[in-house]
Amino acid sequence: MSLPSHNGMLRNPVAGGALWCGLLAAALANFAYLTWLDLLFLFAPLVVVPLGLHLTSQASAAFPAPPPERWARMLSGPAALAATASFFFERGVVAGALATVWLVFCMLLALSGLWRIVSREFAQPGRTYFAVASLYICVGGSWLVASRLGLNPVGFQEPIVLLTAVHFHYAGFAAPLLARSTVRSLRVKNVLGAIPLRAVTVGVLAGPGTLACGFLLGPRVKLLAAFIVAASEVGLGVAFCFALPSILSGSARLMLLLAASSVLFSMILVAIWAIGEYPLQPFVHCSKWNVCTVRQTPSGSCSAECLAGFWPRAETPAPPRCNHESRSGMRRWSRRKTPSAKA
């Protein structure tokens, strides 16, 4: 399967995917101490975000990118490597400084989103999705820096801090871009089809921020927001299925079907978690993160959804442009050791 290169934009996700597979092999062989949650996050800067930027460059080929977005695209590769390197240092100043490079990249994207809002491009349907996604990823980058520094913002501890960064990279950045591409593929004109699709896109755009606020405002808001996220992501998966007839490639159809199906089970877990959290007696406990939250849960399945959803759309040729912890130093490499428990 040939890989098109629009201004070289696909080089980063291909190289990032190869690097991520190497990190996975090193972790499985106990050569590098990387948890499943670490690997889940790193899949975003190495693969998902570059694919999303490539998809955005295709969707917005007729419009010149704002200067902050052009700077962010140039920084994306080095910033992803810096974020990856931060996980090989103990939490502290060095790891935080490396993660800050990724935060700078995210802030440039956020400036690009604000640029679009101020210049009234936010009102254009196709531009709204990237503007919102770029603001969300900046929040995710901030929580990554807090995680690598070992901070506990708003009283939250690990793994919630890093999971928040994961949340805003997948549900905050990737999902709106997938929703934009799905809306463009469907081109629904009848009212009966347009209203549910619009409700899904509104949920995709508002859900991540509402869920984050729910952790601060109380269990009722958190319960409502969790159901909004679950319903909108399931709706997006259903919209993927309706978009299949517009895809010519058989392999692309298969990947979109995988993207649609991968999110269903994880959103059921979201609903179960939300119902259990409301009476403060969760059915899914944080002590079982390795099994329940990384390998089988919303964020874990979203990585499959994002990759399988982005890649077939990234293969579409772009339209022509118009002319107008206490130890310092490197983390353990040789053998995996159990981290010391924290009170």
C-alpha cells in the first residue's frame, strides 16, 4: 500500500510508529521500564498527532495555515522525541523540562486555534473542529508536564494526572478531527440525518472539557459528562459505518470498521465507571489500572480508533492549494524493577 506524502507530513507518523513499536518491544523484553500507560500516551505524540496534522493539512489545503501552526508542524518531530525521552528519566526537573518541549508544541497549536477564533475562521464548519482540538491538546500537554514533574494538580495523583493528559490527546484532539472527516464524508442533507450527526459532533467537541470540569464540580456533572462522552463516541463510531460506502479502498474500509468497533466496548466501561463513581463506590478501581484502564478501557481502545480512523483518510490525496521520583539521571534500562510504593 503506497504512502502518499503531502509536504512530507506522513514521514513523522511512519517513523514515530516504528519508534513506538521499538519501545513496546523493549518494554516487553524488560529492557526499558515503560508501563502500559506510558506507552499509551506516547502513541499520541509519535503517531496520532502527526496523522491528525496531516489530515488537517489535507482538509485545509485551500486555506493558508496561520504562522503558529506552521511553526508547530516544524517542531512536531523534535517535540515528540523530547516527550518520549522524558519517560526515561525519573519524575523531576529533567523529565519536566523535556516534557515542556512538547507543551511548547501544544501551545503553538493552541495559538493557531485562537488565531482562527479571532479571525472568524471559527465560524466556518470545517475550521471549528481543529480550533477546538488545538485548545484541548494544550491542556493535555500541561498535564503531561505536571506528570513528569511529579506534581499533584488540584490534589490528583498518578495515574490520574497522566490519564488526564491521555484523555485530552485522544478524546480532546483526535476525536474532533475524526468527526470533521466523517461529516465531510457523509455530507448529510436531509434533516432526519443531519440532526443526529450534529448532536454527535457537538458531544465530541464539548464532551472532553465537560468531563474534566465534572471532576471539579461534583459527581453529578461528572456522571452527565461521562454519558455525553460515551454517547458521542459511540455515535461517531456509527457514523464511521455510514461513511463506509464513500471509501473506495477495501483495506481502508476494514480499518474504519475496526475504528468503529474498537470504541464500543470501551464506552460501555465508561458508562459502568460513571455509574459506579456517582455513589462513590466505583465498579472499576484504580488499583486495577493495568488491566481495566489501559488494556481494555476507553483510552486504550481510542488508540486503535484513532489509528484506524486517521490512516485511511490520510491516504486520500490532498486537494490543490489556492494561490491566495528521587533518583536522578536515566531510568532503569537493564531490568524491570517494581517501583517503590507511595503513601
